[in-house]
Amino acid sequence: ARLQQENYFLSIQQERYTNLCNAIEETRQARHDMRHHFTYLQALAGTGNLDKIQEYIQTAQSDLDAITPKRFCSNELINLLLSAYDTKAESEGISLLVQASIPAELPLSDTKLCAILSNALENALHASTETEEKFIQVQLAERNQTLLIQISNPFIGTVAFENGLPVSTQAGHGFGTKNIAAIADSYHGQFQFFAKDEIFTVRVLLPLVET
């Protein structure tokens, strides 16, 4: 049963990563199509039909807004992931507060990086929906050839820990934090989960050079 749950969890992670890749491709295609938009607008300008030009621009802008992620940093994958969770958080009345300063390319697996962030953000969203203060703080930074990932959120109640990992009493939960720890270990990195003053924090340090 545990293996089945873990396999199901991994399939969810793969689906999230696939969705992000599709979003990246849609964004690239939209940029490519901009040339066609300008060509058509130039043709409309030649006819002097200002109403048609205005209508076309409004439609094109709406299409771009629907697929254009917010810019949090120069890393495209992380931008898309944070943009997706920013939308989810906003729908729940939760503020996603992001400080991100990382390079466009990282010597890390996109799938594993996506798994760490999505697991931590999913847990933070779940906890924040039950609190009076609704916010999630995300810090991403490169320091001394190390990637820092830190995500904090308020919570209600108490958090039990076992071997440094938070213990969930809900069936089917708890695999996310274990997966974060496993990925950090696979890179010979560090992880820490702690709860203080009704704020839960997950901190992960991943070396960006071989150790």
C-alpha cells in the first residue's frame, strides 16, 4: 500500500512537471506568433481601419495575459511554477510573497527542483487556508554556489516531528516532506523543517557544484 501511494505521488509530480513544460512551450509559441500579429496590424493600418486595429489588439492582449507568467526571476521554469501557485494562492485569498534571485540556468534536475517547490508550496497552501493570516513567504537565492530554498507559512495547532521530519496524522499525507528530504540527500544537500511562533518553515540548501 505504501509503494502504491508513493507511485501515485510520483505520478502527480510528473504531471505537474509536464504541465509546466507545456506552459513553457505555449509561451515560446506566443512570442513567435508576435511577428504574425505585427504583420497583420501593419496590413490593417494600411486600410486605416482603426476600430479593427483596436479590436485585434485587445484580443491579442487578452490571449497573451492568459499565458504570460509573472516575472519573479530569470529562471523560466521557476517563474512558471511560482506564477501557477500565485494564481492558486490568490484564488484562496492567500498572498504569495516572493524574493527570488537565481540564475536562468541551474545544474539541477528540473523535475527534482519542481518537486521540492511544488511539495513545499502545496503544503503551505493547505495550511494557510485554515489560518487567519493568509500568506506564504518564498525565498530563493544563490549563495556561495549553493541554492537556498525557503518557504514559510502560518499554521494552526501543533506540529509533531520524527527524525527531523514533520509527522502527518492524515492518511495519504506526509510523502511530500519525505520527498523533499530524499531529493536534498540525493544532491548531498541539507534540509530543515521547523515550527516556531505559529510559523512553519522548510529550508533546503542544494550545492550547485559537485561534492
